[in-house]
Amino acid sequence: MIRKALSELVRSTLRDLLESGDLPEHAARTPEIADTKQADHGHYATNVAMVEAKGFGTNPRELATKLAERLRAHDDVFARIDIAGPGFINFFLHPAYLAGFLPAMAELGEEGIARSHEESRRINVEFVSVNPNGPITIGSGRGAAYGSALCNVLEAVGNEVHREYYINDGVNSEQMRLFALSVQSFIQKIPFPEKGYRGDYVQEVAEQLRSDPEAVTANTDWYQAKSQALMIEAQRRALSEFGVEFDCWFSEQSLHDAGIVARDIETLKAQGVADTVPERIQLKLGKGGKVEEVNREAQAAVLDENDADGEGETLWLRSTRFGDDMDRVLRRRDGRLTYIASDVAYHKDKFNRPANSDQLITILGPDHHGYIGRLTSVVAALLLSEGKVQEQVSEAPFTDVDAQLYGDAVTRDRCQAAQRLAEEKLRVQIYQLVRFMKDGKPAPMRQRDGNIYALADLVREIGEKALTDGTPEERAALGRDVARFFYLMRSHDTTFDFDLDLAEKQSDENPVFYVQYAHARICSIIDRAKQEGFTPEFVHGQLMEPQEMALLMKVSDLSWEVQRCAQDFGIHRISTYVIELARSYHSFYDACRVIQPDSPELTRARLALCQLTGTALKAGLGLLGVSAPQRM
RNA sequence: GCCCCGGUAGCUCAGGGGAUAGAGCAGCAGCCUUCUAAGCUGUUAGUCGGAGGUUCGAAUCCUCUCCGGGGCGCCA
């Protein structure tokens, strides 16, 4: 809010200079108002003079001088304006001006304080979506935390967000078959399958099914349906306890059952983006993903038992036309449909949840990075076959590679336009690996004995160790808070170490408690003040201290951080922000005694600042899905 | 071979083309008869992997290169 006001002031001053003829016509960008790293650089600084000098046909110092001269006229705002270095303009604001933002910010409340702009897109966010053949692992925990926090942020700026979980329950799935056989072998006298699932959770599923009268004689189909349902339920519970809820759990198999997959791939075939010509196109890529060669390979030989051998024809999605590095099979020779075939139907359907979604966001783990090209191709093919791609003519020369890939320039331009549109409509976000460090050593997600380090175990362990004397509910809540915060502390785009030893520590080293403690302190002080007859109320001219100014400026930045986060999906910035906000508060708390019976006006004003900070902390933590406790 | 991510203080990591590159932890020195010390203040610490380039200005953008992690099936 404060940055915005200053930016607007600088912008209008520039306009004044233009209108009075002191500067030539030039369209300047929105001035950036930056933090300063040193106190003698003022409260804020702008580089606008350096950025725009060229456009105005002058040099930075001169432009800065002209701007500063005019800006100094606002002597209610600026105590001092300096020009420094190559052309920075440093703003020293009047405390009263800064403090004057407090009532407006307080009025915004918890929702408004996080929102500086309004978006109104309809967005479908799909995340977690692991196979229903095991618990949610600590690895998927990152996707769960990240996805749910991203949804919160997108929602906070006004979008309609639909949270979706895709259940990979296709009955043809090899993994699910293997999982079912593993469970079955624990109950019936059948051999344990080669490469079967061995973890304790498999036996737990078996134990739950044992009491079923059908279990002894049931076939593998029965086991597949039953054990899958139990696993999905366990996943749903674990995610819910982790603070992650979905609007929709979408079944892959439901698309097959309704014949939608078969129908949709036929549409692609009819539209010419899929065909049964018995060859696969594979691209040889050079540096920068540039296509160097187009290789047409004859239908590949059957490789192993997962390959199809049959009388029919293979149906190929010609995904190489949309940026994929090889064509993908939609239907095997034996008639079975592939996983990517479901993706065609699924993505078509997804655009309707919410109806006519403007954007799909899919959050995947690092092992699915190869999916980006594939999914983008699927969406591009869909958009093209539905006639949603506008005709475009490219100026680019028609190369040999283009000729081999597309045949003619018109087709090329249509396909490339479809790809660009698909990249806009579907944003695939990949989060990177997490390494869990326990006793200074990496703790594996999957162990040799088949056991899995489950998210639920992580949350429980942290809760138990960090809170030795709490109720089970309190421990669960604390474990969830700590785990979520740790997952979200670092950029999703970087691998990082999850320090379990630190997470389990109930001490000042743990940043979660540092932030929550600030909130608890605020609640406590407001309670105490109430007992002594003081209520928070902004009083003009009371807040003057540098710590008070720093705190106000920090509070004012929440909406700005949220805005940036909604643009680039960098959730970790919210975590960094709440830590910084807590720091500003603790620093203020130490320097400025709040409750002072001899100075009732100062007391009320500082209480108002405390309350405002509490609101911002709660809002920020809320976006992360972390609670803001009243007491600690 | 190609694709994605990373390389910044002893450790874990922030860093938006801008000023003398930051935080936490670890280390050192202080601060509770007063609103929650799960706190605060000060301080030590870096060839931003390397080389070119663009720019008035590069940790940030581009190219090349070295090192580490992950991915490249008619599996999901």
C-alpha cells in the first residue's frame, strides 16, 4: 500500500514535468519503489531516474534532480529527498505520513490486507495425484504443501480456484495389478508376485480385507477394487490431516467406463492429429531444444510383456508437432488404451471444472518432468481439434525439418499456434526433490524392506517430539504446522534439505515457532492491555520510532508479496516474508514498550500497530496453511 | 546425447538489472525486579563454480564450460 502510494506520486510528478514541458514526450514505466539496505538511504528508494533517463533524452542525475525538486513540494510526505550514487532518489518519509496508513490497512482486515490487486480467472489446480497403491510419502508432501498454498494465494487475489486430485485407478494399470496381487497373496495361498509390494501398509490393507467373507475366494479384480479404495481413503485422511482438501477426486477409470476416452481419441483421429500410420517420429534435438533431425522409425518391435502384441493397429498421437520429442501411443495394437489416452479425455474434462476454466495448473514431482511436453501436446491437440486455435501466419522460413514434420507451412503455423496456446492454458509446475536429514544422515523415502516414509508419520513424529506434554490433537496440529512451514520455506524450484532434527526442536532455532511466537505475543499483549482498560485505536502523531516505521512498512508489504507470488508461483516468499514480519515485530517489541499507563494515547496507538501486525501474521500464515496460535 | 533444477559465509538457504551481496544456524560479546527470553542488540565470516558477452551498472540476462541432483518406455 505504501509502495503503491509512492509509486503513484512519482508517476504523477513525472507527468507534471512532461506537461510543463520540462521533459520530452516519453512513455515511462511504473516507477519501482525499492527497499533500502542502509538507514542513510532513507525509507525507500527509486531507480526511476536511471531507468528512464535515456527515454527522456537526459542523464540519470539530471532527471533525478528535476524529479526531486518537484517531489520536495510534498512536504507532508517527505522529510528529505536525496539523490545518491548514479541517480538513486532516496526518500525519507515523515513518521506521521507513514503512520497515517495504519487505519486504512487495519480496515482491510485479514483478507484485504493480503490483496493488492484483483484477478478473476477460473483456475483448476491439480496436485498430489499419486497412485492409489501406497501412502502419501514425505516426497509427495512437498507437492501437497505447495499445491494447497498456491491455491490459497491464487484465491486470495480473487480467482476462482478448483482443487483437484486425479486418481490413477485405471484397471489396466500394471502397478495396481501388482499391488492387488500382493495384497491377495497375504490372504490366499498364491505366490507373492515378483516385484510385488512388501511394505507394512500392504499387510495392513490385507488385514482390513481379511474379515470380508468374500476375501478367501475373491479374484484379483476384487482385490484391486477393494485395496485401492482403502488406499485412497487413507490418502484422503493423511492429506486432510495435513491441511489439504480437494474439491474433486477425479477417477481416471470413470472416463473409461463412460467410453469418453475412446470417444475423445477418435475425435483426435478424425481431426488428423492422431493416426495409425505404422511409424513413430522421434526428434533428434540439439542444444536449446532445436530440432536437428526428424527420424521416422518403423513400428517398433515388441519389447517386453508390457508391450502390446495384437492384430489391431497402433494409434499414434503425433505429439512431435506440438513440441514433444517423440510421438506417443494412444491405443496399443491389442486395443488397450494407454495412460496418455486418459489424459486426452481428462484434460478435455478438466477445462470444465470450474466451467470453462481459463487456466489449468498441474503440479508434479521432479520425476515427472518429462511429462511437460507430453501434456502440453495433449492440450494443444485438443485445442486444435476443438477449433480453438486462431489461424496465424508465421514469417519464419519453411525449413526441411518443418517439411518433414508438418508437410506444409499452414499446418506448421496452426500446430505451433496450438502449442503456444496450450503452454498458456496449461502451466505445469515441477517441484524439486527434498532430502530428509535425520541425525545428520539422509532418511530415505522408500526403504529396502518396502516400507515407505509416509507423510502422516512425519507429521506425527514432529508433533510428538516437539510437544512432549500436549494432547494428541495439539501434537498433530503442531506437527502439521511445522511440516508445512518447512516444506514451504524454500523455493519449490530447488532441492533442499528438510532438517528433521531442527523441525523437532521446540526452540528459538525453529523458524515456525519464531513466527508463531510473535503472533502469540501480540494476542497476549492485547489481552493484558484490555485488562488494564486499553483498547487498540490509531492516534495521530504517536508513532515515531524507527522500529514502528519499519514494522508498518513490513506489514504494508504483505499484499505486494502476495501479488508477486500469484504471478510467479513462488510460495516460499510468503514464508520468508512472515519470518521478516515476525522479526520486525520482535524488534519493535523490544524497543517500544506498548502498555504505558502514563501515556494512554501512545499505548492505544501501539496496540493498534500490534493488532494490525497480528492480522498480517495470521493472514500470511493462513496462506501457508499454518495456524497462528493465541498462546504458546 | 538431449531436457529440467541447482552451485552465494563453516552449515541450510534468501536475493526484483542497481548503491558496501543478506538471513537463520554455528562462533564470539552483551541484554530479563517491567507487556511471553520460543525474544532483543552488537560482532566475526564470501574470488556469488569458471570464462566470455550485453549494459552506465550483472549473483541476477545471453553464450560456452566444469561439478552435483533428477528425467528422457506401447509403466503409471
